[in-house]
Amino acid sequence: MTPTPSPEQLRDETCVACPGQRLPLGAFDVAPRPSPQIPFSAELGFRVSAATGVPTCVHAFRVGVPPAPYASGGVPLPTSTVPPEPAPEDLRLPEDATLLEAWLLALVRSAPADRLAVTLARAERLASQRFPPAQILAAMRRILGGG
């Protein structure tokens, strides 16, 4: 069991389209995965549940808490947790560029240490079939701590 992430860790662990970039844990819901019911709001800069209007993170493995309606349903945050593993669908190349960082991070977290370089090279090749090089590089730098 590990403690829930600090605000700084939350910003480091979440993607640019996550409410965790600007809101503390508990001020947004956490969903098990992206869906059309949780669209990205360009106006707000993060995903929002169409049903509740509440900011929603769609990658529980990134925020380190299980999916739950923390903000909309008043579910208390766990005091410690085992971070959820990426789901199989998190390991598939996304169509949406806002999910590129989450996909890369899911691959990195799922890779054995001795396969990390191979995993990153394969991810870069796959991503290049769908996304421009600058977008891939920016996402890789962010998840690897280089900016």
C-alpha cells in the first residue's frame, strides 16, 4: 500500500487533459477509462462528465486511486492504495492525441525493466503511424521527466 499522491506527484503523473493538473484529488471524479460520455472540454482544458458536469480523470492508474465519483458522489479518498494497473485497452494506440501520454505511460509501466528501451522504440514506431513526430517527442519527454 502506498499513500495517495501529493499535489506535485499528481501533476507529474497526469496527462495534460487531466483535471489533476489543476485540481486536487477529491475535486474530480475518476473513471475507469476514456469514453464519449467524458469528452475533453477545450474551454476548461480537461475532461468533464457529460452526465454530471464534473471534471473527470479517465486514467485511474495515473492518479493512483481506484475509479469512483469522488467529487460528484462524495466518495472519500482512500488513505492509501495499491495503484491500479493499466487495463488492456490502455495499452492500445489511441486515436485521440490527448490520450498519447497516457498510452505511453501505460506501456512504460507495463514493461519489464529489461524491455523498457525496446518498448519505447516500438511505441515510437507505432505512434508515428498516427501522430506527428513533434507530438510524440513532447509526450515522451513529459512522461520520462524531460519537459
